[in-house]
Amino acid sequence: MAGSSVSSASAEPPIVLAVDIGSSSVRATLFDRLGQAVEGTQAAEAYAFEAGEPGAAEADAEALLGRILRCVDGALAQAGAWADRIQGVGISTFVTNILGVGEDDRPVTPIYTYADTRAEAEAPSLRADLDERAVHDRTGCRFHTSYLPARFRWLARTQPEHLKRAKRWMSIGDYLFLRLFGRTCVSYSVASWSGLLDRRRLIWDEPLLSFLPIDVSQLSPLTEIDQPLSGLRAEFAGRWPSLRTVPWFPAIGDGATANVGAGCTSPRQMALTVGTSAALRILTSEPVERLPWALWCYRLDRRRQLFGGALTEGGSVFSWAKAVLNFHDTPSLEAALAAVEPDAHGLTVLPFFSGERSPGWAGDVRAVIDGLSLRTAPIEILRACLEAVALRLAMVYDDLAAIAPQVEQIVANGGAILRSPTWMQIIADALGRPVVTSASTEASSRGAALVALESLGARPEGESDACLTGTVYQPDPTRHRIYRTAMERQHELYRRLIITAHK
């Protein structure tokens, strides 16, 4: 089946290398023309963002670069003779991320990631200076700590020395190209996650930049995802002779590659991803003019737009609750979760452990667990946290469904949700729609490979994978009604604690 793995003997050329720079791991894998991972060619390294102070979520650029290079080393070593048959390299990266680079082309800052909430105080000042609705319409992004307008203002206020030392600002994908080729470029896709790209004109938004402590000359040149660089610098040409003249395509945002990798390439298919964070997204070639206030609009390329909503929290909530409550991943835990009746615990959770993105965009808020008593069991707290994430996703779904009524299928991917059938069922019940699991366990890697194959002319643009699906989770109408009531209770708590406080 397309999307599964294939033996090297059965792989169908051309072969591409996919490099997936995620928020918890780096992977490098060979894929064939059908988007099948070539067995025995994946190299991976896990890591975590660094939190040196409250709200921080950083990565060391040189350390992350080292992981990327070692993963490419590993994939090529495992590929053996197949390494010489690689015809292109596709790259997917977590977004938004930014680092400052000095005159010597070396980092002078850490990589600041989307999960870093220290810029939360800058959003109100941006709203005071600019019309946020007009900026949202132009860029597809709200004023929020996860985007770069707030990040640059925070740097000017708290770390002005970094602004002075940094001659250029770039994403990890740009920095990888700088080291490999001595040049930088940023795709419309990655740039669209920055909050600085005019999404219609596909240029840096200079009216917005005029209110920030940087100028357009410090940002990488914009490019399309099918415009590769080739001709590795001597250091890397010697290290990877099989890739010396192979085209490397610009990095793409992992949300876009996850849609492509899960087979969600038309407005009839909605991708649900729950990894470290969570999101619902639709990819379309139709213009998205009327963008709801709660949602964002990014890019895959010049023609295709990605719109939806994202939660900062996803699998991170599951991991936190298991650690704090001393649970371990065992079949008995899954069975215990499934045994708890929907919303029977009496708890209302606002799962904002790292602030809120969609739908309310209150970046300065924190998590709340309301209704605890001496009778509350640990498993009930865990179930309530998972339900809370599902309820936030249901709110995003409602906004999406209002402008995309043609959705016929919701396809789920991401390690956090694929490992828990109970959580998958909770989400299907909360949405009130069937959810089908993706047969691809590494949708972002696969998506990067498929887009590279498109750019090479080996696959038609947007070719879908009709068979790229697994188990279907049907919603239960009774449980759906219970969760709609729970959603109203969650919204009332949100209104009392957050909306009122932000007036």
C-alpha cells in the first residue's frame, strides 16, 4: 500500500531523501516514487527544546545542525548502493523558529521556537500600534508570542545586544542551506508561519516590518519550494559524495508536509495532527479570502494555501499528566483510560500549559484544572486532560467547518494520537465526525518526500493517496452530546478567567 514501507529491492525510482526536523526529533529517510519509505534507511535522533527560564523553549543551532548532519550520515550509510540513486532532497521543519547569525555566518542567538512564550507581553503593544485585523487579513497570523513580530519586540526590550550582533535572521532551514551551500533562501511556506509574509503578494510585509527593530535586508530571500540549491560546499561534498550535485529543495513547514504525507491534498480532506502540539488543517488551491478571526492561513507554495487552527498543547499534555501522575505507557493504562466514562469526573480543564493559540490566542494564560476533590482519581485527571484537548480541537473544527463544508474525511496522524486508540475515540466523539487514522506514521517526512518528487516532475502536483487510511473511529451520538455540554462548561470557565481578565 502506498505510504507504507517497501524493501529496497521493490522500491520504485526515483528515490529521494527526506529530512524531517521536528520539535522532538530529527529524521532522515529514503522514499521511493510512490511515497514508500525504503526499509532500513531511516536514521533518527531525539531531542527536546531547552527551558532555561520560565517560558523559554529554545534549541542550540549548532547542536541541532549536528543532529541533522548525523541523521543524513546514518541514512546514507544504511542506504548503501541506493545512496547513489538519490535524485533530490526534501526538507520539513518545525515552524515558527528564528535565530540570529553574525558576520561570520555563525549563530549569535539560540533558536527561538514557536513554543517560547516569553514574548507574551508584546502582543498588547502591537495591538496598540497596529490594526490587528488588517494584519491578520494580510499575513494570515494574529499578534501572538508564537510569531515573529512579538519575538522581535521582545528581543529589543530584553536582549538588545542580540539585535546588534545579528546581521541576519533566519530559520533552521535557512541556516542549514547557509552551511551546506554558503547561501540562504526561505520558502513561501516557512515564511508564512513567521507572521511577516504578505500571504497574497508573497513578499515580506514592509508596513509591519516598519514597526519592528529589523528590516527586510536582514531576512532571507523568498523562494518557491521547487527552486532547489545544488553543489555542496567542499566540506559536505566530501562527506556525502552521492549528494554532491543533487538538488536540495527549500524547507517546508511541517504542518503543510503533514497534510501532504497523510494524503490530505484537497479541501475535501481535513488533517488532524496530534504530536507535541495539535492542529486541524485544510490544504486548498482556492483563495482563502474570508479568514475567520480564530484561524490562520499559511502556505505550501505559491498556489496552495493551508488554513486551520493549532493548539500549543497536544501530546505534551499527555506526557505531562503521565509524568506528574506517575503513569507508564502500558496496555493497562489504555484500558483504564477507556473505562472512564466521558466527562464523568466533574473536572473542567483549560489545557494551556504553554499558553493558548487557536481559537482564543491568549498567549499569556496558563493551565487550569477546576473541580478537584478528595474523591478525584489520578486516572480521571489524565482522562480530563485528554478530553480538554479534544474539546479545544472541536472548537477549531467548528470554525473550519463554517468555511469548508465540503470536508468528507478527517485523517489523523501524529505519534501522540496514533499510540492511543482511546484518545482517538475521544476526539472523534468530541468532533462528532468519523476520524480515520493515516497509514503513514511519519506524515511530515513522507510529505517532504512527495513534494520533492513533485518538484522533480516524478509525481503530479497534489496527487492524493486514496488508500492511505487505516482504522475508522465512528463518533457516538450520546458521547458527542455529553462533550458539547462539557465544551460549554469549558467555555464558561474560559470566559470567567480569561476573557474577563483580558478586557
